[in-house]
Amino acid sequence: MSKLKLRWIILCAVIGAAAGWLTLRLFTSAGRYAPVLDYSALFSLGAVCAVVLFLGIRVKRSSMGKAHFEPIAAARTLVLAQASAYAGAVITGWHVPSLLTLWLANGQSPTFTRALVLAGAGILMVIVGYIVQHLCKLPPEDTDDNNESVVTE
């Protein structure tokens, strides 16, 4: 399984920012508010972070021999951690155009604060994804010096 690459995280954030900017332009030209998630989204993002971190800790405990965790479940936990990191990058990117526009337009506002908090939650998802990826790393396998499958003549 490949590791998270910073360039893909940045690319996801840029794609999210482009989509956020386009949507912001469409909404503001129609006289609507900036497309910022509500505070209730923090519960979902927090739950995702908590579950991913909990599963990552279980995988780490299993790799240390303290608990039993199925290998396929460990692989799924790694995929979940990487997916949450990518989703966090997109969420952060989505809110950046709104943050910049609101800050330049009128400074502090409730929508600006909400966008700032949700962008921070997206960054937290990226961080948790990276941490859990490292928790899912398997220890190096022991190699036997006397390999009986090798035929010597």
C-alpha cells in the first residue's frame, strides 16, 4: 500500500479551492451567502477523526502484540485514514476562497469564523490521516538465517 503523498493532498486542496471559488462566484452573483458548511458539520468531521484514530490505535496495539486485529481490517483502516486525509484537504480547499473573500470584504463576521473553524477541522482530518497511516505501519518481518527451502549442493 502506498503512503500519502503531499502533492496529492495539495492537489485535492487545490481542486476543492477551485470548486469552492466557482461555487462562491455563482452564489454571490445570485445574491446568496457564501457556501460555507454549518457548525453541525463539525460533529461529522469530529466523529470521522475519532473513529479513524480509534481504529488506528487498535491496529498499533495489534502490531505490538497487545491485541488481535484482523489484517484485512488493518488494511481497511489504512485506506480509511488516507481517504479522510484527502477529504480533509478538499474541505479545507473548499473554504479557502470563502475565507479570503469574506476577510477582504468585511473582516470578522460569523460566516468568516465558521469558514475558519471548518477549514481548521479539514486540516485536523489531514493530520489525523497522517498519524493513523503511521500507526498502521507494520514492524519489519523477522528473517530466518537457516532457510530450509534453499537447496545447496
